[in-house]
Amino acid sequence: MLNVREIPTSGILSAEHPPVPPAPDRADRADRPDRADGTAAPAVDPLGPTSRTLIGLLARSIRLHPNRPAVADDRQTLTYAQLDRHSDLVAAALSAQGVTVEHRVGIHLQRSVDLVVAVLGVLKAGAAYVAIDTRYPPARRDLMLSASGARVVLTESAFAAALRPVVPTVLLLDQAVQPDETGQVGGVRTTSQPVVTDSMAACVMFTSGSAGTPKGIVLEHANLVSFAVNSGLPQLTPRDRVGQISSVSFDAFHFELWSTLAAGAELIILPAVTDLIAADFQRQMRRYGISAMLVPTMVVNHVVREDRDAFSSLRLLQVGGDVLQPWACRDLLAGKFEGELYNLYGPSEITTACTAHRVTREDAAGETIPIGQPLDGVTLQVVSADLRPVPVGEIGELLVSGPGVARGYLDAPELTADRFRTDPASGLTERYYRTGDLVRARADGALLFIGRVDDQVKIRGYRVELGEVERGLARHPAVREAVILADGEGDGRRLIAFVVPEGSLSMKDLRTHAAAELPHFMVPSTILQLSQIPAGDHGKRDLDALRLLLAGHRERTRTYVPPVGETARYLADLWTELLGVEQIGMTDDFFALGGHSLLVFRMRRQIEREWGVVVDHQTMWSTTGLADLTRVLDDLLCAVPDRVEP
């Protein structure tokens, strides 16, 4: 919790608040006065005059909505006025350390009100923030800090010792922002801030790199402002409560934070998705009074499969990050959800989204959900391999120009020049970004996503470059070479690793190494050892040969012990349905076969629905072998009198 002394101000709530209460009725919240005369302040006009900086957007909301809650978690709530003052203290503390314009500052904090305060403090100091998910392994965290050139990292005491060898200055948020009696922090007046312009760097975020090294994307204030107030997106209002669930290192965080603050709405820091699911997603949305969210596609696909009314309390549900499945839209729209459903598309390099499409029942009845039309100010062009425009209806690579196109990649001028271009042949008259995505335009102008030009894939909603996973495995001293394939489709897609050992190689040690080197979504679900990687006639990797090896391995070498008994056979069939893996046996493990938290949720819900017994969440997580789970379920069934078999 941010430990700063509150500067007394008449009419302002205290800095310490009880946990986020259940949301009051929307009509009551709408009538909450903002002004001294008791009238409500008007909503933010996204097209009205305002500074094209994030600081300017925040200042506007502070002026219009000083007493409205701006951000809340389960421990505290800050109004817009309080958020302003607390972030001023952070800015002053950073200025005292010499931080100024175009510097980078790391933020390594748990998702909380404090993290939002830290982000705003970094921007007020003139610097760009580098937000690092605390769930990342140390290797990934340290790489992001080092590659960004962060001068300072804002963190909490639990992480400080590990960060000191990586960054020149480590500031503990709860200690670094204590003002003295004169309102100074580190000898710097808390009101002293540099002039921030729209062309200054605001954020550096990292995505996977095609050469195996994550690349930093530099987003300027103007990029983020253009997205936050874009009239091509459904508009938030001061009455909205926006749920924050995304990783702070991914671009969905831009909507959650900047679109919310620009509208004068309230940002609610929610528990992790797995906790929300375990506690009943639908009930949690109502408990927190969430009215708008941007939810990862994979979460929607999985949650709606088990509870089509999970999002029924929302007036606005935006989905992005992967291919939205028509069946998920059909189930959602056939239930109690009466809000607006939007499918968003856009690489991080163009600031979260460049197209949007409101999904209708007609769309859901089709074979694919469109990614839609360009946002306000965005220009799109579909081109051939030689960057010439293709006719409507033909497949081509998507080029994007407009105010959301990033400055480029940090310290990578050649890569920036390759992906961010100016080329009259493309049909675009301004600088554009090559997405590497293949699309096709319908007659009505709506775009349909087809696939990727390169080997970048989506795993559970995350962008993954296969080369980065290969390099992560190859850093193990007993691995001479590694090749990664993506196997499966949609939500069931998983990574398969082929490794050539250097001497003796323990699979257990390699999995431990992978978990320490790579984010969880990059850890391969299957690892196969080979004496050498097969090569084609030109000496390149023969990926088709690897796929044949994978198929043969599954066919010939699976140690299969048939499920014994009614319960085991039921679970084996259920795992086959959830995992897309045939011949599930008594010795199999759910996670080793590609299971993950959302599939655990679905398995738990289906067992409850079909057998009438509840396996508690912790037991389901810790009992991952088929034989062990069979015993747990049998014990529960024995305690149910006169049960009805599914």
C-alpha cells in the first residue's frame, strides 16, 4: 500500500479506504455530484480541445471530476484529486534521482492502486515507464530492465534485493515518496515537473523478437492519447467501472488505464483471472460492479463455454488478443448479455488496436468474426508481397498508418526501418507499420483475419516468437540445439520442443530451466530429444519432417495404461475433450498434456454439473494425475447418497 502522508485538502477523502465495496445502483452513481454546487460534471469529450499528452488527459479529468473515485483495489481507493497528489510525490522522488525527459523507469509492483500511482509519477517526471509483470521469471524481468536502459526501478521491499544488481537505482515506493514538512521529497519541490510534449516517449513495452530476443516498442504520448480518446471505439463515461485484469506488460493495459482515466471513469484492480474464475466469474463481476472490460480472447472463449452469462452485467465487453470464435459469440449473445460486444485487432506497435467491429448475431452465425473497420484517424492498406495494393477480396499483408503507429523499436534502427516505413508504392502517404498479418477485405470494407506471414504464433492469447523459445531452451548447458513447433489450433494450441542434447540431458532439469527463463506461456508442453535436427535439400530445418516425427512419437511411444473403472473412464473422456489428446491413460498428468488454469476451471465446472459434486479449487490444482483425481472423485461420490449417474 502506498505509504504517503496525505496533504490536507478540504472535501477530499482520506488516502486509506476500506476494500472496494459492492457497486451501488448505477442510477445512484450517476447522480454523484462532482462540483461544489452539487451538479454533475460533464463527461469527457474525446474530440474536445485537450493537451495531446497523457498528463494533459489526466489533468482534464482531475479538473472535471476531482471527487470521483479514480482507481481502487481491495485495500484502498483514490479519487482523481488524490491520485494527482500521490503521483506528484512519486514524480518528485524520481526527479531527486536525476530522472528527466526520455529516461526510462522500470516499475516492478504487484497490480494495485500503487502501480497506477507509480505510472503517473514516472510520466510527470518526464520519463517513460517500463511496466514488468511480477509473475515473470527473473531472467525475463532482468532482460526487460537491462534492454530498456532503465535508470531507476520503482518496486516493493520483497523484490528489492533481486533488482539491485540489475538497475543503478532501486526505489521502494512506500519509502521513496515521504514528503518533509515543507512539501519536499529528496530536496525537490513536489510541484516541480518538466514540460511534457506529445512526441516524448511515454512507455516502452516488450514483445517477442523474431531473432529470439524480445524487442522494446517505444510508444509516445500522442500514440497512447490517440487510442485513449479514439471516437472509433465505444466510449466510456464517468459512470463506468472498468475491470483491470491484464498483465501490466501487455497492451490491453493501455485501455484499462488510459481510456478509463481519460473518461473520468473508475478503474477497479481485480483479482487474477484464475481467482475470479474459482470464485464464480459472473458473481465477481456483479460484486465489483464492473460495467466495461477488455478481456483476452482466450478467457472469453473458455469462460463462455461454461457460463454464457458470465459477462451479462457488463454494458461493454471488448475482446482482443487472438481469434474470437463464432461459437463463443453465439453462446454469449444467446444468453442474458445485453451490452455491446466488440472484437478489437491490433499489434502492440500501433498502440493496442487499429480496427474494431461490433459483433452481431449475424456475425456469430458465420464462420469467422471480422476484425472490423479502421479506428478514427487510422488508414489501412492490404498489399501483396511487393507492397502493391491488392483488390478487395484478395488476401494480402495489412499495413497500418495513423496516430497510433509507434516511434519504433528501442535501440534497433535496422529493425525499425524494416517494419516502420514510408513507401508510396503501398498506397499510403504517411509512415506505416508492416503488421505481418494476412487479411482479406469484405465488400463492406470489414477485414477478416487470415493468419501470419512469419512464424509468430498466439499461445493462449499471447504473441510468441518461436525463435525466442528456442534460444531460451538453448541456454541450458546440456542443450546443443532446439527447434519449436506450434501444434494444434485456437485455444488448444501448444508449443512442442525438439532438442538435441550435449551429453546427458535431464528432462526435469530442462523443464525447470525453461520455467526460470521463459514466461509461463512460452514453456513447451512437450519436449522430445533427437540425435540431430532433420534438414532439407538446402540445409534448412525440415519442419515437415519434425511434424512426422511428432506424429510417430505419439503413435508409437505413448505408454498407455487404459483407464479402469467408470470414474476413470469419465475423466479420461473429459480430458480428451478439453485437451484434444487421444488415449488418456491412468499414468497421464493433466498439465503435462497441455492443461492450464482455464481448462482446470472448465473441468471443475463440468464435474459439478454432470456428477453433482464439488471438487474444491485447491484440490483440483494439486491433484493433476488421472489416477489420483479418480480416487478423489470416487471418495466424493461415495459421500453422496442416491447419486444420479451422468
